[in-house]
Amino acid sequence: MSRGEQPAAAGSGAEVHQMPGRAGAMQDSTGRNPGTELELDWLEEVRVNRSAVERRTATLAPRRAVKKDAQAAWLLKAVTCIDLTTLAGDDTAGRVQRLCAKARRPVRSDLLEALGVADLGIHVGAVCVYPMMVAAAVEALDGSGIPVASVAAGFPAGQTPLAQRIAEVEAAVAAGAREIDIVITRGHVLTANWQALYDEVRAFRQACGAAHLKSILGTGDLATLRNVAKASLVAMMAGTDVVKTSTGKEGVNATLPVSLVMVRTIRRYRELTGQKIGFKPAGGISAAKDALAYLSLMKEELGRDWLEPALFRFGASSLLGDIERQLEHHVTGRYSAAFRHPAA
Amino acid sequence: MSVAEFFSSMDYGPAPEAARPAVDWLDAHDRRFDLFIGNEWVAPKDQRRFDSINPANGRVLAAVAQAGATDIDAAVAAARAAQPGWVVLGGHGRARALYALARAVQKHARLLAVLESLDNGKPIRETRDIDIPLVARHFYHHAGWAQLLDAEFAGYEPLGVAGQIIPWNFPLLMLAWKVAPALAAGNTVLLKPAEFTSLTALLFAELCQQAGLPPGVLNIVTGDGATGELIVNHPDIDKIAFTGSTEVGRHIRAATAGSGKALTLELGGKSPFIVFDDADLDSAVEGVVDAIWFNQGQVCCAGSRLLLQESIAERMVDKLRARMENLRVGDPLDKAIDIGAIVAPVQLARIESLVAKGVAEGATLWQPSWSCPEEGSFYPPSLFTGVAPASTIVQEEIFGPVLVAMTFRTPDEAVALANNTRYGLAASVWTESINLALDMAPKIKAGVVWVNSTNLFDAACGFGGYRESGYGREGGREGFYAYLRPSWTKNLPPYGADEDRPAPEPGTVAADLPLIDRTAKNYIGGSQKRSDSGYSRAVVAADGRLLGEVGEGNRKDIRDAVEAARKAVGWASAATHLRAQILYYIAENLAARQREFRDRIMAMTGAKRRAAAKEVDAAIARLFSYGAWADKFDGAVHAPPIRDVTLAMHEPVGIVGALCPDEAPLLALISLLAPAIAMGDRVVVVPSPRHPLAATDFYQVLDTSDLPGGVVNIVTGDRDGLARVLAEHDEVDALWYVGPAAGSAMVEGASVGNLKQTWVNNGKRRDWFDPRQGEGRDYLRHATQVKNIWVPYGE
């Protein structure tokens, strides 16, 4: 798959439940999240008990074992939710083209046939690159229906003047990106400057135009689960379409407790506004069984709708490889090896 | 369903745990089991057996032996014979044995988990992730207590042979809770598993054989209630430990009254689950799942009464219903199941009938839209709203997956509702405010309080209840004491026959000049009260002269005294420093009247001057001892293996009734009073019937010592008659009796009403002058109960 240490995730995902218009982009036919005013009252009522959250996540996967054919299906679903990613200093057009080829055909066709799903058109959810690589990715994915996502806004630290960050978003959109993964200014959360956070995300949302906005909270930098919940809520009020945990560059990336808090905030926002917000855990999800745990989390806490790429994505580099091996094991009964599967 | 169909539906699909190894084990035993006595498998003498049934499908798993009287005799004899050797093995030797058992449980963890799930119907996820790991932990922890026994429990010795009767809801875990401390302390054991769930105990017996546990140390005798009855009534058993229903517990209390058997009871509950408006509501919802839908709600400490602050009640109920819709009921061996099978059709019928009663009384029942499996004993998670404390389903323990929800307005109201129950096992408090949580926890009458959590257990943290939830603790240091006794209690002389003889006929009052009449009254609520009876009883001197008269206390005097004690509830939360100061002050005032009390003792008992003076000195010293103890009998902070502190608080028992013997009339009185008031209890004391004047003089000392009214109440009269009234009074929490054996038996028997904690001397006379016998930690432990408050933390 990916070279070196950078995230290069797999994905392919035109999926069955497609929305009209912008095929593949996140969110469903009910439209985008328009956001709300900054409702500070909503933040006031945020309560997160870390120990209880951890207890829930520790028992969630053991409560929901998925086995045999169901497991194969769930792993295929996970594939369709992957944002296949490369975010490295040495990315080149050639590297991105190879990634895009994997995005179109993430699982060996003989395995898909054996599983009886060859006709489902399984591909990853999106290909995620730096702004400079967007054009190459758009070209490589032409006709596939797979959207190109671009990180932007001073990824990964966000320590760039706002004007430049907004310009970066606009440039990525102009280059053909249909999804923009921005990073928030973590300092706004740590100083509880909710207005600044709101204004910033609003500005990115504006700059995105028709492209979908994913807000990376950098949860590893936010220190507490309460901060995670509040930052999620502010991003949603500011009009983000998706909340995403991490850049993959923080010390701690996606974890189940952080994800549970974000997912419950999505539920709360829906209660308050009726809007469905997507979720993208990113970084550190490398095993097929981790993917199953995240899917269980989505199903249990938010429901079936959040098991589709319109509302759920994995930002993960090595996950696809493990899923491929597990799928082959399911088909053959033998443990598989990485070299048997095409590299990204 | 095909992969493509699963891909579309994203359903879970079956995730079965293989039953094969457990089935093979059953087959290897021809699905027929004997009794485990003296490390051998012994057929029941009359060859009676009964079926153990898989509640998930109604099929027979195996035939289990029904132990009869001969079998129980044999098992008791085996345990008795093994006990001296087991003691001689020493703490370290027993630690090795328990360590081996812990390892054996871990090595066979999955087999035990699968077998438990088959036999009981609980989900494999729970047996695998909760029950069996806790079993191993319990044996490890108690291997440690065995190792430390000599150092940490000097002056204590094992009780002897323990008869243990356990329930079906956590079959192997309850075995561990009973067996591990008993064996660690040097007792030998006769254990009867519940009739529905004997199999893991039998497998455990095999593991004991393999681990080389000496013969007779642990005997497993299967059977039904009749077998249990044989154990309870067996004369050569020293200790009965029971976990089960309050009804059976009450029966056991009555049956063992006066037998001298030590007794611990772990009974029912109707535990409150309190959610404040500043709680993490989503987490509280998961807490409810773990509280009432854990083990199908068949948990004595299940959070079965949901108390919601009004402002968030509607949101919580909505969230709960949504969550319930997602719960999965089904095959216990499916790894993705939340709720398994109810243990037996009879229990299912009980749940159904109580739910029907709830509906009939007008409560609103909500159940998920899906239905349970047709085959087997299953019941859906159920939520009642529109109930009040007066509803049957709010008061009765349902022991099933049925939750009742009520609202409250203020923390005080939450406390009032939480405590409005005969039970007092556990409670759960959800709030993000540490102030509120730590204010609530001591106010709730329950042995365990979980803050922002529920159903957490650990061997280091004692577990057990207040009120009709039983007495004694399991786990922790406090639980270990339940299998030990102070060594000095072993060879005490009995009370002689003369104690039972009526007092001699009074003669005339002997005095040179007519005395000013002093009328000794009862002392109730801080003032002197004439006895309701209007009768007096004569107090006769050792030489037969009439010394004076005291009131002939009756039922109503006791009622008034208890009422006064109830009102003095502030004493329970008085600062320990204040309690200490008052005890010293009492001592000071007693010392000021030392000669008067000396003379009184001489006159009443005929004691020599030096002996009487010695008694007064000893009483003053004893007051000093408890003044010293008042701020030193500290609780503990446990560190269970999660991120948590568990505060083991020593709380006063409440209202203590104390019945004093005739000897050492002042010292015995002080010896019983002082530890209780030092620990924050309020006391109703009946002084020596024959020599009560030391007590009636003593209330003048109390009056001058700043002791709040109602903390100590003194009622004179017939000891055993008044003891019965106290024993039958539901507001009295504990009863201490020192006197002839018949009184001990009566007190134990009469206490079954509210299952108050009794502490009796079984007719054995102690030496009040010996500080080892007359004061110290043993008294303090009886004056307190341990409340374990779990506080998981982390931001």
C-alpha cells in the first residue's frame, strides 16, 4: 500500500444508496447542514463523564460481535467508507494515480465474486490528498464517481493566517475537490473562544461552496472529552457537514471514547435541529476488527443511516490491507498475506 | 442471509459461542452428578436426583444429586475432620491453595463461562467478561488475606465449619464470594449451589481435586430448599452464610436463633438509580442498561428504581426507550446478545405476574417493538412510568428486566424517595457535581453507592446491605471478619444459674434518718420520664435491704425511647471531635462523682470497696478509650483495578438497642453505650434489671455533659421483656444482648421482622475488666457498618 509512514488509506465507494446530483459526496438528499446561530446555551448543557464513556466503549464491541457472512459484509461496507489517503511531503502525481487505481478496485475481483458481491460496484468512499495533488486525483478518478477530498486550511496544525487558509480551501475546490477536510484552530477550543471557532468554520463553509466540509477537530490536542463535545457542536452550528477526529498527525488520533462523544453530539445536534451530520474517525484505525467496532458504534448510537459513506468515513492508511486479508480468509479459510493483494 | 443481503441490511447476524466443550464435559459425566464430599464423588444415599435445565431451550442438561440428611451428616463430618489440619496448614499454606484455585479458574475460564451460560441462561458475554474474571480475582485477593492473616488479624481465629447457601443468579461468582474468604480464614466449607444452577460448582469441585485441595476442606452438596434446611439446622455447623431472597433469609434467621451459629445474610434489594439534571444523560442511559438489564435484571443490587430529576425526566425516558429498542434478547451463547434467558419458567411467571399487577394498578408499561424468542424463558426489557412509591412494583423486588421510573425535584426529595424502601443494598447516583455526589452518598441507606457508575464489584471492596437487604459484608477486610471470631470468645464461662433466680424479697429501707425520696425514672430524649406503666420495681441491696425503686418500663416506654432516638439523628453526623469531647466530658463528670458511684455499686452488688472503686475507674477509662476512638476508627480507600477510588466509610448503624447484664452494672453499661455513641449511633439501653441504680444515677452525669437529648435513652425494667419489644421494633437497627443464653435466642428469633443486626453473647460471660474482652475494635465494628462508595474519576 502506501509508502513510508504517511497515511495512505484505501477506499472505494460508490455505493448503493446514492444521492442525486453529486454522486459520492457526503450527506444525503435532504441537503447540507445549513448550521445555526452560535447557541452558547447548547454548550452549557454539555456533560461528559469520561469513565462512563470509556465503560461504554470498552463493552460496545464485545456486545456486538459480527461473525461469518455478516462480518464479510460489514468489512465490505467498511471499504466503501474509507477515505483512501496520502498526505506526505513526497507525494507526486504518479503516487496519487496509483492510489486512485486502488480506490477504484480496492478488493481483488476474484474475492468479490466469491463473496457474491461483484455487481455491487464496491469502491472506496473518497481519495484524500493535499491541495497540490487534487488535480492529479480528479483526473485519475474521472468517471469513477469517487470524489476527491482535499485537506486544507493549514493542515495539519492550522497555524496559518486565516486569509491564507480560506484561500487554500478555495484553491482546492477550484482544482476539483468535492470534499474539504479543514483543521480547526485548537487554540480557540483551549481558550473557549467559541465565537472565533464558529466564525472560522463558517468562513471555511462559505469558501467550500458546493464542496462538503469536514472539520478536523484534532481531538488529541483538545485534552478533554468535554472540549471534544463542545468543539463538535460549534463546528456543526457553523455548518460543517462532517466532524472528523484527527489529522493523523497528533500524538493521539481517533479513539473509541472520543468517537462516542462526537457521535453522541451528532445525535444531540440532530435532536436540536433535525440535521444529520457525518462522522469521520481518522488515524490509528488499522485492524479490521477496529473497523467493526466503529461500525457497531455508529449503528448502536446513531442508527443504520450512519453505516453509509454519505454519513460515515474512515480516515485510515493500513486498514484496507487488513480488511483485504480478512476477506480472503473468509473466502478461502486460510490466513492471507499482504503481498497477495494489490498495493495502493 | 447472503453477504450481499447483509451488506444491504447491515444486520448483525448470529455470533454463536461453541457449546461443544461444555457439552463434552457433561457427556463425559454421563450427564449425571454425585455429591462432592471429602474430595470424592459420592452418590446420594437415597439415590434421588433432579434435572438441571437450560432455560434458553428448556432441555435437560444433567441430573444432579439431591443431598439428604445422611449425606449432609457425611459432608459436615468430612468438613469437621478436615478443619484442624486446614488451620495447621497455616496462612501461607492456605494462600498457596487459594492461589492454585485462582489459577485453575483462569485456566478453565472459557469452559466455566460456557457452562454457566448454558445452565443459568445469562449471556456468554457476561460470564466470560464479568463473572469468571471476578471469580479468579476473588480467589487471588483472598489468597492474599490468608497470607496476611497472622499479621493483620492477630487475636482472631476461624469459626470452624461454614455452611454456605448460594443463589442462582451468579452461581460461580457467589461460590467464590463465599468459599474464598471462608477457606482463607481457615474454615472448612459445605456449599450448596442453587437448585437451578449446580453445574459450575461441580466443575469447580473437579478443579479443586486437580489443584490438590485437601479432602473435606470444600464439600459441594447439591439439592433444593430441603437440603438447605438440613444445612441450616445442622448442629455441628458454626456459621451459615446465605445469599438469596429476603423471605428465605428471614426463615434462616429464625431457624438459627439461639443456635450460636454465626450468620451473614445477603438478601434482596430495590436499589435506586438517581439521575440529576447535571448528569451526562447519555452515559446515565448506559448506566441504566448495566443496572437493570445486566443478567436479565436478576441481580440483588439491580438499579430497579429510576429516580429522575423533573427537568430531565422526559428526555431521559425518551433516550431510554430509544436505547431499549436497540437491546437484543436471545440465545445466551450468542456473543452479540444483551439479555439472555430468565433462569426458569417459575421466575418468568413471577415477573409476568408482577408486571401484570403494575399494569392493573394503572402504571404505564413500555416495551420495545420487537419480540422475544418463542422457545425458552425470555422476557423483554420493560419500563414503567406513571408509578408512585405506593405502587406494588415500586416496593416489590421483581428480579427481572423491569424498571420503574419516578421523578423528584430536589436532592432532599431524591434521598427521601431513595430511602423509602425496606431494602438498602445499593444505589447509583449520577451527577457531574462532586459536591452533590458526595453529599448524596452518605445520606442513602445502602451498603454500596456507585457514583456515575453501577454494578461494579471487586474483591477488595466490601459488598452488602442495610436494613432488610441483610447483614454482614462480602469482600474486603470487613467481609473477611465474617469468617473469624475473636479468640477470647472461645472458652468463656456460661452465666451461672443464679442469674436467672428472682431477686430476694425486699425488706424495709434501712436508714438512720428518713431519706429524701429519690425517684429513679426512665431517661428519654434528654429528660426524666416516669414509666408509662405506673408501676415500680424494687431494687434490692446485696444484703436484702430495699435500696430504692425504678420504673417498670413497658412497650410504650420503649416506643418513646426509640422515637427520641430517631429524632436525635443529628448525632450521626456530629463531628467526631465533638463526640470525643462529650465522651471525655462524661468521664470527667463521672470522675467527679466517683465515690457516690462506688458506694452505689457496693450497696447494690455487695462488692468490696476496692472492687467497686475499680469498676468506676474502669468505666472512666473506658469512656476515655471511646473518646479516643471517636475520631480514629477510620474507613479506608480501596483501589480496585479500574480508575476509581472506593471510599469505605464507617457509618453508624443507626439506633442500637443494648441490653445489659447484671454483673459490673456500671462498667457493662458504659462498655455497651460508649462505643455506640462514639460512632454516632443513638442508643436505647436497658440497664441491669437487678442493679439498675448505677444507670439511673448515670443519667444525671449525661445531663451535665452536653450530650444531646435522645442520643442515650435509658429504660429500666425486665430485660428480656423489653428486649423483645426492641427486637420487634422496626425502627431499631441493631440489638446487642448480654445475658443468659435464653435471652440471646429470643433476641435473634424476634429480630426477623426487619432483620436487624443482632449481637448476642449466647449466654457466655465476658470479663468486662479485661480490655481485650470489654472494649475495642470488635465493639466499634458492631457499632458501624461499612458503606463502599465507588467514585470513578477522570476528565
